[in-house]
Amino acid sequence: MLEGSARDAASRRAARTAVERAAFAQPLFAPGMRVVDLGCGPGAITLGFEAAGSTVDYFEASPLDLPFPDASAAVAFSHGLLERLPDPMAVLAELRRVLRPGGRLALSTSDWSRARLRPKTANVDAALRGYYLLLRRAGANPFAGRAIADQVSEAGFTAVVPRTRHRSDLAYRDLATFVENALATALADPAHPDRDQLTSAARSAYSWTRTAGPGDFLQCWTELTATR
């Protein structure tokens, strides 16, 4: 998570519901199952599961060391997490450990390379390149959704079924403001190693926010199910 963006990100996460973010995984759930929701944030999606009659317990733990026994969960679910972690393969190995044989994996992973933006001007492209640089510096992968299916297979899962979905997560003008603020926050550090590149990107973001008229932004998500 980028420093300075936590409050905005928390607001967006709070608006998510199980219906819109986990609909692809809902057929995997049944009463009495143990479901692990990794990276649940404030729990908006998780509480959607609870509304269906489940009991929800919260744990703070490393995604590389979950506090669950081997082969103890029927389903492992995660939305918008693996793209923010530097070693997704290690996380997948840990999810595979806690899933019982035949258990199901359900992941939703973003891919900025296939996001749809209209209009997508030179300033938009330049500003987003700066934002992607910030993500990579934070150990994230802005294009993780392109590779997640292959990584899940490599981690030893079978019956891997990916599908692509485009969804309106943020208004076009709000995205422009978000990117501008993220770049400005990074540039507050006078010793930032990418200062020259980010300064150029910030100028483009400034122009984008000041000239942004009506537009569209649809984020691309790879929604995937697989079997342990």
C-alpha cells in the first residue's frame, strides 16, 4: 500500500460488498465451511459472508505464516492482495498448505495493463507510469492479473479457471486526483530515488486533474478459481 493512500484505499474497501467483489466465489461456499479471507482489510467482504449465516473471526497475521493448521480450510479467498505483495508464490504456497485436499481457491487480482480509460491522453499515460513506478518501489506488481493463473498452476493447484472482468472501482476524475496525490506524497521525500521520473509524472498528473472532463475508468480484474 502506498504511504499517503491508506485513507482513500480504506474508503474504497469499505464500499465493497460480498455481492459485487466475491460473486464469482459464492458458489464455492456452503454452510459450516471454514473459509479463509486473506487480506480482508476492514472486513466489508468478510461481513458479507457473515450475513449468509457464518461466524467470522479476525486474525492479524503474516500472509506467509497463517495461524491455521495444515489442511484445515475448505476455501481460501483473497481480493486485491497478491498484486500488492513482493512474493505471491510464497503466499500461494501458504494458502495451499491451509487448504484441505480438494479445497478451493478463489482469487481476484487487478491488472492495470488491461484497465480501460477514456480518454487516455499522453498526460494520463505519463501520470500512470509514475504511479506504476511507485507501486513497484513498494513491492507491488501493477500487472499481476496477467500472470496469476500461471502462478497458481505453478504453485501446484489444479482445475485453474480464470476469467477477466472490468469493473468501475473509481470515477475517472477521482482516479486522476488519487494518482496526483500519490505522486505528491512520494515527492515530499527529497531523497526519493526516482525523484526525476516522479517529478515529470507529477506534472502530467497535474495537467490531467486540471483538464479532466467526463471520462470512464474500468479496472481489469482476473477472477480465478482453482482446486487444491
